[in-house]
Amino acid sequence: MTSLSIVVSEETNKALRRFLGGAKVKKDSISAFVERAVRKEIALCTIQAVKERNAVYPVAEVEVSIDDALRDVRAPRS
């Protein structure tokens, strides 16, 4: 684990603490929430980037590539 200092508005701080259950929220709760939020945002940005990259290809071609990759991954190993 590593430590990270962030600065948020007082409004965001209050909203987060209300959301998590009150002013006496443990630091672990806030850390866990921020961890999930950051991971979610990274995933959403990655998905958007892939969608934009694949926009130049016909949908059918992308679906065939996905199906091929899934078939290869799911194939029994010898």
C-alpha cells in the first residue's frame, strides 16, 4: 500500500462522509471508496478508448475478432 494525499472541496468532503455514514467515518472506508472510484474511472476511460479505437472498424468485424479470441481462450489445452 501507498499513501496518497488529495484535496477536495468542503462540499465534496461533506457529501462523501454523508454517503459513507457520518462524520466519524474511518479512514479505511474513505480509502476503500477512493480505491474503487479510481479503479472504476480507469476502467471506464479504458473502455471508452477501446470503443474510439474500434470505431473505424465495422461492428461485424470487431465481433468476429472477439468471438475468435474467446474461442481461443476457452479451447481445451493439451
